[in-house]
Amino acid sequence: MKKILVTGGAGFIGSHLCERLLNEGNEVICLDNYFTGAKSNIIHLLDNPYFELVRHDITTPFFIEVDEIYNLACPASPVHYQYNPIKTIKTSVMGSINMLGLAKRIKAKILQASTSEVYGDPQIHPQPESYWGHVNPIGSRSCYDEGKRCAESLFVNYQKQNNVNVKIVRIFNTYGPKMHPNDGRVISNFIVQALQNKNISVYGDGKQSRSFQYIDDLNEAMIRMMNTDDKIIGPVNIGNPNEYSIIELAKKIIKITGSESKIEYFPLPEDDPIQRQPDISMAKKILNNWSPKIELEEGLIKTINYFKNIIK
Ligand code: NAD
Ligand code: UDP
């Protein structure tokens, strides 16, 4: 039985990961400050004696003995990470320093949840890990993008300088049950609007694209990455390469929900990337032929069923 710390464990991705790691027979410590996460995401795990919940903010040090750390703590939706940009930077930078320091002291393996946002508004398509990105360092997304870029630098340098066993995954747009209804990201927004027969809020002309990955495919890849040989550090892209325009997504969600919603156009937020698609050849190679299994329609149906139960 491994002892595993999941920071950001009460959030969307973290709560699924905690559940899966527990089901696989591990002892799990979920750490969260509840900024965007919720106790309701993990409340069903509280009866399990091998699950512990800690209210803590990773911008201050934390001490514990564990074998592995998944560092997921950080708001991920543009609305939330832009709410307090300085805090977002502190979470990525000071939070990573605190978690890497812990990993160094206790000789734990540590995996960083990095992001496709390190590529910014990419000029290469699809994006391979070798691409250095196209990020506006002073724009409204920079608190997140540059914070995550600095975190990647901290991870590789703790490995080089202090021999910490690190892993970095660059996660592309991921969705599924347990996203917060007010999360602000496109899939949860559109589903909630469609189920309430409200207008669907498309930003810009809706021709910008994203490649959407279902949560279970991500967690399978993250666990495989944690279990790779110590020499494998990454960063490795984790995503589903099937790419859709935002308009296509809106129409799909209206169709599946049978909604009467109409599309309403709003201004495109500053620095919103035009297109995004992961090159996942490295992931396939180093993660035992991993590839995403759940395509958009199937994943949307599961997510819509979840939201049907939680919104009036
Ligand atoms: P989320 O907002 O649902 O979860 C983040 C969790 O971190 C929340 O529970 C929040 O309360 C917690 N948190 C935030 N700041 C904290 C702090 N200072 N100390 C302790 N806890 C803190 O978002 P998510 O989609 O589950 O994302 C999880 C991780 O994956 C994030 O690091 C995010 O950057 C990364 N990621 C997600 C996606 C995606 O599409 N969902 C894409 C790329 C990267
Ligand atoms: N978007 C949209 N309507 C919404 C929320 C988002 O049109 O209600 C667009 C947004 O402008 C972006 C895409 O959907 O082009 C994905 O946005 P999200 O916030 O989900 O993630 P990110 O931009 O970080 O990939």
C-alpha cells in the first residue's frame, strides 16, 4: 500500500484521482484550500479509513511522510485564476517550491499538473512537447501560463540539482462530472446553459478550437506517468487530439440535451488561444501505448447526466 498526497484533491480532477487511487488500494491524503474545490466532491470518500482530508494552502509549507505527491493545487478556469492573479502565481511558484522541498526531504516521487497553456496561443499545430510556446508574459492569462512555466522550471531544476524524482504532465482541456457548475470553463458553461434553456455564451466568432479529453483518460495517463522509470521526467502532453470549434461544441451540446437554447455571441477574452491540439506521440510511447478511449459524444453524455442531477 502506497501513501499518496494529492494537492488540489477536492477539485474536479483531484477528486476523481483520489477516488481512483483509493480504489487501487492506496492510502490517500487529500489537501485543499477549497478555493475552487468543494468538500462535496470527496464527501463520499470520508468513510474510508485510508482517506484523509486536510485543509491547507500550498503557498505555506506542509510536512507529511508519503511515497508520492500529485501536485494539482491551482485554479484552472480562466475566470478563477484571473480573480486573484498574484495568488495564482504564488500557488504555482511558492506552492511548487513547498511541495518540491517536501519531496526532497522525504524522498517522494512528485508529479506536476502542468498545462497546454505553457504553449500560449500556439503558432505550431498540433503542439509537440519540443515547442517552446507563444505566451504573452504580461497579458491576463500570464498569471497562470507563466506560473505554470516557472513551476516546470522548478521541477526540472530540483531534479537536476537535488536529484528529486519528478514527473511533468501537460494537460490539455479536460472535462467530466464534478466540474463546478460555476466553474466558467466552456463545457460546464454550455451544459448548464443548455439544461436551463438559457442562451449559450459563445465568445468571439466561435471558430477557435480546443481538443477535449474525458477525465478518466487523463487519470489513467497520470497514474501511468507516475509509475514510469525514474529516468522519465517529461514534460509529456496528455490530451485527446480530436479537435472541435467552439461553435461545433455548442451545437453538439444543444443536440444531445435536446435544449431550446439559442447561441449568443460575446467578445472574445484577451489572448484567448485560436487553436489547440496535443501531439500525443510521446505519451503513447512512454505510457505503454496509452491513448484516450472516450470520445467527445460519450463523455458529454456522462457529463450531462451528472449535471442533470445537480442543477435545478
Ligand atoms: P479545479 O479548480 O477544479 O481544482 C483545483 C483545486 O486546487 C481546487 O480544489 C482548489 O480549491 C485547489 N487549490 C487552488 N489553490 C490552492 C492552494 N493555494 N492550496 C491548496 N489548494 C488549492 O481545477 P482542475 O481542473 O481540477 O485542475 C487541477 C489541476 O490540473 C490544476 O493544477 C490545473 O492547472 C491542471 N490542469 C487542468 C486542466 C483541465 O482542463 N481541467 C488543464 C490543464 C491543467
Ligand atoms: N468559451 C466560450 N464560452 C464560454 C466559456 C468559454 O465560448 O462560456 C470559449 C473560450 O473563449 C475559449 C474556449 O471556449 O476559446 C475554451 O475556454 P475554457 O475557459 O474552457 O478553457 P481555455 O481557454 O483555458 O482552453
